[in-house]
Amino acid sequence: MKVVTVATELENPFLNRLLIPSCRASGLELTILQPQIARPFRFADKRACLTRYLSEVADRDELIVFTDAYDTLFIRDERYIQQTYAGFSQPVVFSAELNCWPLGVVGLALCPGTPVGRYPYLNSGGIVGPAGELLDLCTKYPEPPSNRFDLLERLRAHGYHTDQLFGSSDQYYWTLVQHLEPDRIGLDNDALIFEYLGPSTPGLSKAEIMREVQEFREQGRSAASYRRDHARLKAQLTTPSSAAQLHFASKTTKAALLDLWEEGEVPDWLRERTEPASAAGPDFRVCRV
């Protein structure tokens, strides 16, 4: 099994202070894919990097855990991940979250039935599955398959183009693919492997969320969104997680975790499972793709 991520900034503080040392402490083999592109990086480029990497993996059955680089860390080992993954009926399993991002209410209209589990909606910050299965899905759907959805076609006819609005989002792509491939792609709705620790924003549009991001950029730690996330995360972390990967989605949540670490407010159950970067264990390797 390999843990694989994509990173353009190898000096990113979250990557170096939390993801890399947490993989070492958990005995996980980490591969960092570094994109070789001239233009600015887009979230959708993660999928292209992953596809190139998977096409070179010799063993189609090798288990791949694909994770975000700048807002995740691991607290459990390969044995736990393998055993828990074996309990899912689908060969590919995605992390799940509280928000239907980035589609919002349009995404809710695409969902069949009622919400399932603690985390009802797909999150692309964590994926686990055999290399061959992941490669086949990436190859089968070279672009977001929005034309397979009558609702999105009707919206397009009225001038609401979801590909134009959300096409740069890797999560938009995988949300559509999962709806088309429910027998191949499952969601970790109860955080057995992946736990989402970002904010719950079900009533906010993408524009409103981006306004909060801009507020944080301008106001820093005095921004209301940061103060809210700092308090929420501190309370959430009082209860140990039973998952293997923790995902601190959103800029304010990431900043809050790093600050809690500096403030000595991170609980022992988390601090002890993410040893310093000098901890013994498997090293990571960088693969340019």
C-alpha cells in the first residue's frame, strides 16, 4: 500500500509539519507527486497527476490511498486501513463531508434518496482503491461527465453552466463520476477511514464561502470565520477520532490547527500520533509527473 499526494510547494508548513511526520509515525510509505506544468496549478490538475502516476504502477492491485497534501494527516497504520477498507463493498472509497461542495443545492438535487450517515456527501480529499480501478475511472471519464445528467443539461439551457462554474474543481468531477458509478465508488459516510474536520456550511453558496476566504486573507486571526473555526476545532478534538486520516478542510481550519499546535492546545491523543519530522519510519519520495 502507498499513500500518494500532489504538492506544488514542497516547503508547505502543513505538509512538512503534519502530513509527512504523521506518515512516518504511522509507518506509511508516502509518495509526493510534483506537477511539471508551466501554467498556474488548478485543483483539476491533481487528477491528471494521479492518472500519469497510476499508468506507471506495475501492480494494478496495489492499494493506493490518495490524500490532500496541505490539510490532512494520518493517525493509524496500514493494517488498520487495509482491514477497514476490506469492509466496503465497492472497490473505490472516497472520503465524505457535511457539505455538497461545490455544487450546493444543485448537488443536493442530484443526490438519490435521503442523506446517509454522519457525512452524506463526497469529499475528494481522501480516496482509497486499487491502482487499476482508479486508473480505469480516470481514463473512462477524461472530462466531467455533466452531459450525462438531465438536470445539468436543463440548467445549461437556461445559462447556468456547471462545467464553466465548477470545472476547475476536482471534487465536482468526482461527485458526478460517483453518481454514475455507485457500484464501483463508495463513500465513507461514517468516517471509518477518512474523517472530515472542516466547517459545516450547508446554507452558503460558493460565492459566500469565497467571501469568507477573502475576509480571512484581509483580517487574519481577527476574522470571524477564523475565530469560529478555532473554537469549533478545539472542541471537536477533545474526542479522539477513530479514523485513519484527518482532513482539516478550509484555510481557516488549517490555520486554526497549526495555531492550536503552537498554543499547546492539541490533545495528547493527536500530538502523540504525529511525532516530529525527525521521527524514525519510512521516508517519503518525490515523483515528478
